[in-house]
Amino acid sequence: MKIDAVKELLKKRNLKATSNRLNLLMKMQDKGSAMSYSNIQNTMKPIDRVTLYRIIEKLKEKGIIHIAYQSNNEIYYAICGMDCSSENHIHNHIHFKCSKCQTVTCEDLLNSLKISLPKHEIHNISVNIRGICEVCL
């Protein structure tokens, strides 16, 4: 995704293309995998943590990024697909964390995952898997 596409995405979601939002989304795009909050914070310096928190929350709210993985008080964020919106996050994939390189990626499923619980209405399913990625094998 180039900077013009990022600007257009922000515009479609009724957000201004501020330098901090563009900077964050371009860094996430360049990374190519989910980024931990601490990694985002380090790459976005100098930015105050409250401003960064607000940017992340607004991008999540508008369906531009999502939480890909949570472990040991660390949250990893990834860019959503084009099907996501502020009303509906569509994530038909799993989140895979490599135990060696610590990279978190969104991986598409070969078969769809269907889960139902009696007397429950399911709105979201999040699947986290740990193992060794193909690069580290």
C-alpha cells in the first residue's frame, strides 16, 4: 500500500491524514507483519504515549488496524484487510507467533473455521497459534 492509498483509506473512514497516522500506517505496512505496542512506540519516537494510544484506538475503531496477538502484557497490532470497517471487523484468519523470531503474522485458513456454542451468540473468534515459522524452520 502506497502513501496515496493510505491517505485514501483514511479519507474513506472519515479520518484526517495526519502525519502521525500516516507514519504509523506506513511503518506497519513496511514491517509486513504485526507490530508490538512497544515496537510501535520505539519507532514512532518522539511521540507521547497518550497521543499514540489515541491514534491506535481511533484506527482500531475505524476498522483500519486490529489486535493480532496478546501475550505477556504485550499487544501486537496488524493492518486490517479492505473488508473491515468501523461497523464490522472481518478476520477469517489465524494469528501465528513464531517462538524463535517472535514475529506475529495473520495467516489465511485453508478451511473455514466454524464454531457454535449452545445458547450463545458469537460475534468474533480470535485464534492464536504459537510455533515455528517457515523462515525459522
